[in-house]
Amino acid sequence: MEKIIGSLLILGIITALNVFMFKMLWYGIRSIMKKTIYLPPPHARWARMRAEVIPSDEVKHSLVRYHYENVEYTAFISGYTIYGSKAMIYVKRSNPKVVKEFIPRPPMSVSAAFAYFFIAGMILFIDYVMFSVE
């Protein structure tokens, strides 16, 4: 029983390390390419559009009006993508009442990206050591 628990624990640690490693590699590669770290919502499910900002008393949220397939909708957004009287939003194609704002995270510096590559290499080394011990 203890051997099974130990094997499951090692498998869980290896899985967590590999997920973390792939995330580090993704951030490093996207930063070296000078692109935003996060990708925008997929175009197959989300439609990008401009919305009109409706003046309201809300402090934390802004009310926007948008038209999708000749039907008018309103939604509350947090206000990060408001440019003057327009806002850039993503509307779910299957359910146009669902609205999402995409706030891109800027790329890291080149030295930070190389540090991420170094950490990912160390995780690969730890994986190698963990697999060679068993």
C-alpha cells in the first residue's frame, strides 16, 4: 500500500512540475517573439466587436451596448478596454449575452524569458533524476 501511495505521490509531483515547465516555456517563447503572453479568445467561438459605452452611475463597472446579428444587447464590463465612448469586447457566438474583455499581458524582458528557460531546464533535470531513481 505504501508503495502505491509513494508512486502516486511521485506521479503527482512530476505532473505538477511538467505543467509548470510547459507554462514557463510558453511564457518564455512568447516573450522572445515579442508577443503578448496570453492569446485572445478563439475566433470560432467569440466575435470581436466595438460597443458603445452608456453613461451610468456605476463606479466599478461600465454599461455597454452592442449589436450582434441585428439584435441589441447590453452588458456590464469592468472598463479596461474602454477607449473614449467605445469599448472593445468579445461576444460569445452561441450565446451573445455572454461578454468578455481581453486584457493582454505584455511580454517580459529577454533576460526574464531566458531565466524562465533556465528554470524549465532545471525542471527537466529534476524529472530526469526522478525517473532514473526508480
